[in-house]
Amino acid sequence: MADILTADYAQATLRPSPNYGARRGTGGITMLIMHYTGMESAEAAEQHLQSPESMVSAHYVVREDGAVVQMVAESARAWHAGESFWQGERDINSRSIGIEVVNAGPLRDFPAFPHVQIAALVRLSADIIARHGIGARHVLAHSDIAPMRKIDPGEKFPWDELALAGIGHFVPPQPVSGGRFMARGESGRPVEALQSMLSLYGYGLEISGIFDEMTESVIRAFQRHFRPMRVDGVADASTIATLHHLLAALQAL
């Protein structure tokens, strides 16, 4: 692994971070993980990602004006995912490229992502996906892989816009309405079936038949990504129907 950072993405400027290591195993790069910075500014976020004391980093930062900064070589293991899981994989850092999208998140009541920023993110993501052959269902939110710890990039992240540009796996969310729902504290075969569907898609949770804290957190993560109109951890008819449609759409991938 080279000590001198060179650009993997031609439009990126370089701002090297010392926080990286060697990728582990032989599985290659199979995932693209989206984050928001959750800090007051791009400069503050990039300084944090450069600080040896922070022990965190990402391969890229996409600023609000659309500028792309590369901080870690794609060949290296950046420290962005933390304790995480997807489709049986626990060392997500070794299998992924991490992109930090500059957005203050809860510091400013979850501001919208500027169009110019998302356009730049689409171009960067398309380039990464093409070079590494990353599948659509492996373009993920940090909250998808760490639902008990993380909420980024949040329910205002425009997954639908990315999908229209060919980035990620997405189906139109079903409208929120009444009907049967499941919530924390319930148990039985319907809960077990729900957990099985979420696990089949890739989420990490025990198939116990008990709607516990982990199940609620996974439902929230699913809603943030795929049914963002209401993020409450309740498996209502809209959430379950969207999950069914998403699983059915896997056959087309």
C-alpha cells in the first residue's frame, strides 16, 4: 500500500488522512457506504477525518458545493463503518468504500442536501461502482449496516434521486395508511416472518419471533432508506409492503 495518495477519481482533490490500514481477506470491494458528516462545516469534518486522535476516516468527502475530496486510497481500508453487519459480513471496512456527504444532520435539524452536491455524489458513485462492480443492493446507508448505533445519512437523503441515476436498489415506497401493524413487544409467527424478510435482504438481526429493540432499530433503518415518510420503528402495512416489493425486485438485479 503506497504512502503517497494519488487520486482514484479524476475529479477529486487530495487531502490525505493517516487513518487507514490494509484491507483484510480476499473478498474485494463489494459495498459502497453513504454517511453524513454531522458537523458544522466541511472543513471541520475533514480536519476530524485527518486527525490521528479521531481514529476515523473515509475514502471521500463530497462538499455542499459539489467538490469531491479524496482522503484515503480506495485500495486501503478506511475506518468509517465501525461495528457493522451486512449479508453475513462483519468487517465492512475491508469490503467497502465510504463516502462522507457534508451535512450537519441533527446539528441543524437535518438540512436538505443541495442538488449540486447530489449530482457530484452520483458521478462519484457511478465511477466507483463501475470500477469495482458493486451491486445495486450493496449501495447502503451507514444506518443499514449499524442500525443500533447510526442514523446517517438520514431520512432526507435522496435515495430516489440516486436510483433514477442508476445508483443503488430502490422501489417506490408504499403510501402510509392504516391497517395491521407490528411494534416492539409483540411476538409470534408474523414477527418471525418479518425478521426473516429483513435478514434475507441483508440486515443483521436474530430471527426470534420477538419484536425487540434490535428489530425496532432495523425497521427504523429500513424506513430511513426505503420508506422515509414516517420513521418510527413500527412495521405498518406500508413498511411491510415496501419490503415485499423490494425483495421481489431482487430478481431483476
